[in-house]
Amino acid sequence: MSLLTDLINLDLSDVTEKIIAEYIWIGGSGMDIRSKARTLSHPVTDPKDLPKWNYDGSSTGQAPGKDSEVILYPQAIFRDPFRRGNNILVICDTYTPAGEPIPTNKRANAAKIFSHPDVVVEEPWYGIEQEYTLLQKDVNWPLGWPVGGYPGPQGPYYCGTGADKAYGRDIVDAHYKACLYAGINISGINGEVMPGQWEFQVGPTVGISSGDQVWAARYLLERITEVAGVVLSFDPKPIQGDWNGAGAHTNYSTKSMREEGGIKVIKKAIEKLGLRHKEHIAAYGEGNERRLTGRHETADINTFSWGVANRGASIRVGRDTEREGKGYFEDRRPASNMDPYIVTSMIAETTILLK
């Protein structure tokens, strides 16, 4: 095993200019992250310099067997914390051979929205709080929980410390450092209210980069839990009953909101979000109705609401924003399994482009 570890950690830069590029894309379910690697003749730092590639879409639920080729377009590059050196991770989106985005490619439409002149001038910032649950591999039961049983009630676990309160901290810290190494703008982590549940935050990021970075961070977490022999779940309500669900609270601001008098722009944006509540809920993740019950720090899925410092509202405005008269707000509706390309672009579309 020590030899295997030595080989995995080989530094190739002393013997060759060739690098390994891991191409990453989203499969047919919308949450399955796929990847495969290829050798490049020299280091690359710009996605435009990377070759397009293809894969068998019939094996990912994205194409029929009789016409199975799907084309990968490189879109964002991150440093590879697993292979290190000049090796890279490449976030890609997916197209037909004719150059049309396939139906599961949600990045393409998001890129159109974020390239709209009215959106570009507003420089939309995002901070996404990605909650997730760690499960024991063979039983699909939360990490640290007695098999077939339950721990003590919620209360001591949120941001908790100790072997009886924090389960999986080694995985969480490994992921934190891997994200920083990769170049992801991860801004923090914390233990969540339900034991075995954690959160990482990505942001502030601008426009389409938010989705790229969240998907890259999810990929790293999938790989790290793979090594640890733990199952990663983005289910918005993994355990029924009196346990918190898992969301992806999305913090948002525009240039106008961050300037003097921005609170008026914020209130107008919230009003627009209320008008399209049903459309947003429909796009904010599968199974979200199990989470948005009006309990466990959520608003009811059928009712739009907002408030200052209110974690039981659809939209929360922070005390600092209210006091300073400018800043950001938090959309608390997205589920943990939401697609960040959809959520970020939809918020921009509704608040900036909707007249």
C-alpha cells in the first residue's frame, strides 16, 4: 500500500511536460457527476485552449444508443488537489454533435442570462450555503447514528464539538483544503443542526462562475467521500420526523443593492420574486416539499414571505442590510439538490430582467 501511495503522489513535472486533465460533467439525473481523464501535451490555464471531447450519452441517460455521442465543451479550470502539480480539473457542459445544448445542459441558458447587458452591468454576486448529509455506506443511515436507531434530539450538534456531536469532521476539513487548493472561493464550513449534516459556503462569486464553483466543490466532496468510504447525500430531507432538512440558501446582491439606497432595490427585487414564487419553487430542487414545511427554519412551500433576520421566511434580509440601508438578501427556498446554474440565473432573470 505504501508503494501505491507513492505512485499516486508521483510528481510528473520532473520528467514530462504532459499533464492530466479530468473532464467533469453532469449526467442525466441532473445530480450525478461524471468524469474521465485525458493526457495533454503541456500545461493549460485557459478553457479556450482545451480540446472538446465526447462520451457515450446512452450510458448516462442523455442520448439514445443509436446516436449516443455527446460533446463536452470545457468551460472552467481548477487545480487538481488529488493529482496536484500542473494537473487540472475541467468543468464542462454538454452539446449535440451539431452544437446544440442537450436538455440536461442547464449552464448554456444560464450563460445567456448572465451575458445579457442589463445583468452584466449589475455584477450579480452570489454566496451559496451548500448543506449535505454524510451516510454510512452499507446502511444509508447518517454517519455517527446508531444503526437502525436515533441519536439524542437536535440542539448540541449545530457547530458542535466532540466525538458525540460532530461526525465526519476529517472529511469536512479535507474538503475545505481541497477547495482552497483548487481555486474555489470557499468561504467557510460548519456543522449543521442534524447530526451527520454539514455545510460549506461558496462565494462571493460573480455570475456564471458561481455555478461552476459549486459544481467543482460538489465533485471534490464526492471524490473525498469516495476515498473515505462514506456516502454523500444531497437529499433535502434525508430523515423524516423532527430533524432539519438540507438546503442551499442562496445569498444575492447586485451593484445597485450594494450602493447607497440599495434597500429600495432589494425590496423591489423581493416583490418580483414573490410574483414568480411558483416558478422558482418548481425549479429549486426535487423533493423540496418534504423540506419546506414551515418547520425546522423553513417557510411553507405554498406561501411566499420575507422578513428581517427571519429564518422561517422565504427571503431573509439581514440586520446589517436593514441598518446600513444596502447590501444583500438570502433566498432560503432552494433545496440542497438544486442546480446552481438554474437558481443563480433565475434569481438574476427575475430581479433584473423582469419588468
